Amino acid sequence: MTSATATEPQRSPGLLDRSDERLDAQAGVGGAVRAFGRRVRAGDLGALPVVVGLVIICVVFEILNSVFLQADNLDNLLFDSCAVGTIALGIVCVLMLGEIDLSVGSVSGLSSALLGVLWINEGWPWIVAVVVAAVAGVVIGAVYAVLYNRFGMPSFVATLAGLLAFLGLQLNLLGKNGSINLPYGSTLVNFGQNDYMPAGAAYVIAALPSAALVLSGLRTAARRRAAGLSARSTALILTRAVALLIVLEAAVAYLNTSYGVPWLFGVFALLVAVMNYALTRTKWGRSMAAVGGNREAARRAGINVKRIYLTAFVLCSFFAALGGLFAAARLGSSSQQAGTGDVNLNAIAAAVIGGTSLFGGRGSAYSALLGVLVIQSISNGLTLLDLSSSLRYMITGAVLAIAVIVDSLARKSRTAHGAA
């Protein structure tokens, strides 16, 4: 054939997509909107479903009970989110590798028991007791990694054994009384119950993520342009930073109409930010995603797979122990009930609902934050309505099922889009 259409060079879908991405990156805010729409159509939903779900939950509970969005109630919600959210942050690490840790509840309960026994019964300084409890979490995670790397024991089996063993150790440490009250008014208990940021400090801290977004975005854009690659426009970077600044400052201003922003939540948010940087900006974070996506390919690429599993299990147990300490500070006691009940399931559900894939290879530190806010909002709202806790279990289970379905469908869509 001699027609012009027959002799035109044809671009593959992949080349077409990359060309469009370059154009969108240079087109500012409008290009970013087009790129976002294309990612959604390709199945890359990101945090969109959970953010939409959180907004719907808040609207529904506010309609049913106007107390829900009052600043006092939101303060309590933030306080109550920190312990399980911190545990969920560790769960994100193991889920990214396609593994699981069923013992996080027991590890958190054990750390709480160690705190009470060492601090109150043995008379150790509370800061030393906290360090020992956190180190215990690190040791437990290292043991899981050895069982997995050296003996090939599935994480499901190893952590299930740990769930039973550490629960038994927790009960043994606390003895017949079953509970140890922590001193009311102590530094640790005040931190978990009554400490709030000064208003000025809260505004300054809330501005830091926007400043970090600008600095990181401009530096990344400069490096990409120097390498001859497409980069986000300065206008887009500034627009995103200003939008984030407005949202965070407005939230702080509203919370400051009551007691303010809890320091406990500030520490949790800092942990999320640090882990997000580690997962997205470091070689370790890229290795985590690579191992979770394809372990054998990662090994052949030169990644120390065993070391990645070691760090993931250690971080998971460390965050579980830290979550147990937060829970003890919040409740003002170490008890046999700490870490039991639905702590395990809520931590895992928070990570999954927040957007971490059960299939491995995909996850975000912000999954823990978003997911625990969803779960705690459901719990808080039902409590305000004086409804049975059975409804909380059913609704949380339904939300978890929907999150897994969305993740599965998005995964299939990404696979189909890649094949096309």
C-alpha cells in the first residue's frame, strides 16, 4: 500500500503513554489532572477510595449526631488512633513483602506488661522501661526473620506461634492481679492523655509538610531536568503544597478551638512521615517494593533479599511494641487485656483499608494513617450513637472486604493495561 497512513510510523502503547506523561508533566496543573485521570482509568487509584470513604463516613455520622465533628470529639479520636495506627505502620512493612504478622497484638500487650512490671513493680526509671520494651520488640522481629530466612518457616506459622507464646508471657508477667496502674500525672501518662501542642507550635509543625513538599519537589524536578527527563512544573509543585498547607492549617485551627492537637498524634504523624520518606526516597524502600513485587527478580538484580526481610520483620515488631506503649500511656495501665481482642485485626485492617496491597509490592506509610482514621471513625461514631459493638465489627469487616475487592480489581486493571 502507498497511502500516507500506511507508511506512518506507529508508536506502541507504552511509548504513547510515556509521551503523554512528558507532555502532562510540562503542562502544569491541567496536565496533572489529565495524568491523574489516566492513572485512575489504568487502575492506579492510590488513596482516592479511602479518602472518599472517610469523607462519606464523617458526613453520615455528622448527620446522625452533630457531636461527631466537634473539636473535642476529634481530639479523642486522634488520641485513640495512635496505638493501633502505629502497629499498622509495622504491618505495612510486612504486607509490602507479601507476608503477614499475626502476633502484633500480643507483642504490643507484652511491651505494655514489661513497662508496668519494670517501672512500677521493679522501680526502674520509666524511660529505661520504655527502651527495654522497645528493644524486646526488635528482638522478636529478628527471631521471626531468622525463622523465615534460615529455616523457611512461613510467616503465618511463625507469628501465629508468637501470638500464643507472647500472650502467655504477658499473662505470666502480670500475675494474678492482671493489671498494673501507671502513676496518674506522670510524664508518660500525661503524654498519652492530656498533653497538647501549644497553638503556635501546632501551626508551625503543620506547615512543615508543605515546606518539605516544595523543597523535595523542586530538587527532584531540577535533577530530572538536568538528566533530560520530564519533570513537574514549578506551578504544579507550589499548587500542591499550598493546597496541603490550607488543609493542615485549617485542621489545626479547628482543633485549637478546643484543646488543640495531641502530642501523641504528632509523634504518630512524625513516624508516618519518616517511614514514608524511607519507603519512597531511599534505596531500602525501593528494594522493599522490588522484593514484594518479585522476590527472585530482586535477588537477581543484586538486592540482599534476606536483609530486606530482616528489616521488615524487625520494624513490624518494633512498631507493635511502640503501639503497646502508646496504649498503656493512653489507658494509664498495663493489663492482661492489652493487645487482645480486635487489636490484631484492626491493625491489619487499617493497613489494607488504607491502600496497602495484600499481594505485596505496593504500600504506603500513609496507609496506616488513613486506614486507622477510617476504623476509629466508625468506632467513634457508633459509640456516639450508643449502638452495639457488634455493628462495628460488621461494618469494619464490610469496609475491609470492599478495600480488598478494590485492590484486586485495580491490580487486574493494571495488569490488563500493561498488557495492552
